[in-house]
Amino acid sequence: MKNKLQFIMLMIFLMSHTAFSSSSNIFQVGTYSYTQQGDELIDGRRASITWNIELKDNRNAVVSISSWHAPFTCDGVYTISSEKDYVALSWSSKDNKDSECDTPSPQILLKESSAGNMLIRSELFPWNNDDWKNLRKIG
């Protein structure tokens, strides 16, 4: 009886570990970055926004946004969920009491290309937001 119980506990552990880790096993914990160039300003420079996405684990991320003459929202803590062929990052006002976000969840989508590159897509991108973009790993 003790062996059966140990076997059952082992199977439960293995199945829950596989289900938990499969949601983002294509993503390594670390920091990723994407910068989008925008409109040309009077002085000849371009407006830009950079999104730095720190994947903490399979369920949590922190998105830090910086800008050069371009408005942005939705920086802060995100929850990660697994979808069919991508991972979705969703912002919540419950987790971000001092910021705001008007874009519906999920705000950011991540996936791996057939070539093994990390890709990002988001309604937060003010310029050309309908394609998958390359994401750089910076940390």
C-alpha cells in the first residue's frame, strides 16, 4: 500500500510539474527588450519607446517602459498565461495600484519563431502594431 501511495504521489508531482513548466518552456527567465521608432521630431530625431520585459518565472513578469517624446501606459507587474502557440502577458490594476492601462488584456504576446527567435506583438505599440517583432535578450 505504501508503494502505491508513493507511486501516485510521484505521478501527481510529475504531471503537475509538466503542466506548469510547459506554459513557458520556450522562454528562459531573464530580461528581453524591444524598441520601436516613431515619428520624426522637429529636431530630426525620432520619438521612440522601449519595452523591457523581465520574465521572473512561468507566471510573473515585470514590464518597464521608457520613452523619448512618446506617451505610454501599462508598465508594471504582469501575469503570464499560456495560449495555443504563444504566451500572453496581462496587466492588472490590482497588481499595479500606482499606474494605469487602457489597453484590454492581454497587452503583450510572446512566441518563438520557427528559427528560434523570440517574437513580441502588442496593441501597446503605437507604430505598426500588427506584426510579430524580434525581441532581444538583454539579461
